[in-house]
Amino acid sequence: MSLLNSITIFVLAVFIGFEIISKVPAMLHTPLMSGTNAIHGIVLVGAMLVAGSADSTLEQVLAFIAVVFATVNVVGGFLVTDRMLEMFKRR
Amino acid sequence: MTTPLALSQTAINFTYLVAAVLLIVGIRRLSAPPTARSGNVIAAVGMTIAIVFTFLDGDIDEYWLIAAGMAVGTVVGVASARLVKMTAIPQMVALFNGVGGGAAALVAASEFHRLAPGGGHLAGDDVGAMLFSALIGSVSFAGSLVAFAKLQELLPGRPIVFAAQQVTNAALFAATVACGVLAGATEDGVWMVLLLVGALLFGVLLVLPIGGADMPVVISLLNAFTGLAAASTGFVLENTALIIGGTLVGASGTLLTILMGRAMNRSLANVLFGAFGAAPPGGAAVAASTDGKSYREITAEDAAVMLAYANRVVIVPGYGLAVAQAQHAVRELADLLEKRGVDVKYAIHPVAGRMPGHMNVLLAEANVPYPQLFDMEDINPEFPHTDVALVIGANDVTNPAARSVPESPIYGMPILNVDEAANVVVLKRSMSPGFAGIDNDLYYNAKTAMLFGDAKSSVEKLVAGVKAA
């Protein structure tokens, strides 16, 4: 994949990121922050790829911690967002 | 050694496309109340797809390492998300954000160690993206930990300032970037370590001078940082899922930060560099003027009678309600009043509590009917027709200084005009100032009566009083 491809995807994602939350009520600011917080846990994919191809002990240690951190980010992030939103459900 | 199940890169990229669509749909649904919860689930499904299919990437051959890390992370993540108290959720979000940033920095550091043999073999764009992830990820990690410590009250919530702070921070940042440039030029690990250390230190110094009341905005900003750090690792690893997922958060997080600032009528620069709520320059003068003014105390019984015989009551919840976990007692009080024919509404300031939406979450937990909650714009015209405004542990969001005192640090912030109600009853633990550290003239208003004590026990006394009335 060329650098230009990466940049193309990046620029389009910037526009989508701005567009999709243009109008959001204040009561959802925190759940939305928490939900997007979980989504950057996608860095787990990077941590997995790095852990999978680590050559030295140092790299294995760094990648292992990265996998742990990113998993906490993903799992904790989605669960805590769900806990917040659970309370908004209509009766 | 690759798994027999290993998929082609094209197939994996296709699953990443599916995951990206689900993430986008998820965020979109998260931004509207009726669909928010399903949006979170959809985003989680997209994430799961990306993770599962990454396992089938032919380049991966250390499964045990990944599986062990994910097991540990899952246990920690589930336990902390389940056990945290509702009032502590802002700092938990900060912590989850911090570890995400840390992960991005570690991914970059590990790739740097693997690929940098020393002596200009790395492609310029790869090394640039690596250094960017390492820098921003570390800033986000350290900054989030400080935000956590402030909200958890391990560090003082007030701004921590020292002489020449901004010059120091700017110099540190410049030195850190210089280490990054040297790391890229020499591919020597020492510079990478210095870059990481400098970035961590900068993250700490960036958040220290910011007051506790601004933490939600700061966490949102660091959230966007972590998104960009994750996207940047996508450039290094040439991975579309990382670029799209990270960038979506970077962009939407930046916009969300601006929206949050706007709800408080603050610019981002003002939040970051304004040292909001610092010991005010006229601190002594403010304290002295407090002495000159008098406030009126009221007993729970008298306040209960006032409420029971009112026609319209507006309840204004704030952080004090959250701390005392008084939401169920408040609901009981409102139900009792409604049974007596009193019209009860809740006034929700967008930044009441310590995170936007904090009050909605708490009141929803107590099953307060959704139609009784009113946003600031909708409730403010009602105050002049309101008999009693019952302020429960809210302070800065009711401070008339925001309308009338241009010198006040909160001047210009939209507030709830509770002082326009015929009577104001304020439930508060003591006369101490609120989170912004400034005095509230509302308490010295002739129509305001103070009911001191823990919000929950005060509300329970009001419930007993209304029953007896």
C-alpha cells in the first residue's frame, strides 16, 4: 500500500469524523467521548501485528504491554459506555 | 510458521472495510439519544471483526503472546468497567484513554526497535509516523494519568502553576521534538527513549495547570490525540483499520472537544492556558466581601412546607447530588410533590456535574421520567413563573456572576437563571465555593435560603417533611 493510499484514506476519514457528529445534544457528550475512546482501542490491531512479528525479548515485552493496554482500552471502553447508555433507556 | 487458516491480505482488508463501516455507523448512532446504545454495540461488533480477522493475518506467529495479553487486558477492562461507581466514570474514561495512548506509543517504540538497525535504512514516512505515534501517544498517556489523578483527588483538582510554566513547557516540547528528529536521523534507540521520556513529562506538565472543572474537555482532547496516535501507527504498519479507526476518533474527538468547550463558553486555548479557577488575583478581596454579606438558613421542615404548597418547582441538580448519590431520594421527593399536584421539572445544565450529561445519567438511573428533564434553553424562560427553585449541590452553573461580573473567570458562561424564581432553596454542605473556586452571589440573594448538609440526608428530610405537611 502506497503512502498516497494511506493519505487518501486518512483525509476521507477526517471528513467523515467531522460530519458524523455535527449535531449532538450535550447530554450525549460524555457517552460519545467514551464510545469514541473505545474505538481508538483499534490500536489493538497494531499491537497484535507488532506482537506477532516481534523478534527480540525487548520487542516482545513492549508489544505484550501494548496488547494488554489496548485490550483494556477496547473492553473497558465499550463496557463503560454501555453502562452509561443503559441509564438512558426509555421506560 | 503461519496458521493454516491464514487469509490473504485482500481478504483481511475486506473485513477491515466491513469493520470501518460498522464503526462509522456506530459513532453516528451514538450521537442521537434513541439510537445511542445500539450504536455502541454496533461499533463493538465492528471492533471485534477487525480484531478476529487480524488473528488470521499470515504475519502473526506469536499467538501465545497476543492471547496472554488479551486475556490480562480483558480481565482488567471488564473488572474496572463493572466495578467503577457512576460518580467515578469520568476518571475511568481518562484511564482507558491513557492506556490506549500508551499502547500506540509502545507499538511505535517496538517497531522502531525492530526496523531501525542504525544508519538510515528506514523510509522517511515510516519513521515520521512512528515518531509521531510515540510522541502523541506518550503525551496522551501521561496527560490522561494526571487527569485521572486530579478527578480521583490523588492530586489537587485546582490548577498547579509555577513560574515561567509556559516557557518551560514550550522548551520541553521543543527539546522532545528535537530528540525525535535525532532519533529519525540516527536511528539510535537512545534518542527514541529520550523522546518518550520528554513526551511523558510534557503530558504531565500540560495537564497539571488545568483545573478540575475543565477535565472533561481535556480528556476529550487527549481522546482525539490518542485517535491520531493510533491512526499514525496505521501509517507505519500500512493497516487501513488503524488509519480509519484512529482518524475517525481524531476528527470526531476534536469536534466534540470544541462542542464541549462551547457549552461552557470557553475556547480551547482558554482551557489549556487559562489556568481556570487559579487562586483568583483578587482572592483576598473576594473572601473579605463574603464577610460583609449575609445569608439565610432554613430548616428542612420549613423548606418542605414551601415545596409542598408551591405550584411550580424546578429542581436543579449538580455535582453534590452525584457525590451524595441522592438521585433516588430526589425522585421520591418529586413523586410526592407531583401527587400533591405540584408541577415538577428538572433543569439540566449542559456541564452540571463533572462531565456533560452527568445529571442525565444519574437521574435516568433513578428512573426519573425523561419528559421531566429540561435543557438550559428550555427551562430558563420558566424560572420567572417558578415558585421554588430547589438547587441540589449545583453551584457554578447557577452563579449570576457569569452574567454580570466581567472580571469573573466564569463570565459569559451560560447559566441557569434560578435567581429569577420567586424562592430559591439551596442544598449545600457548607458555604465553601464550587469547583471553579469562586464565590456565588446567589447565596446572599434575599430570596435564597440555605439548607446545609449532605444532599442525600437533606433530601430525605424534605421527603419526610412533605409527607407530614
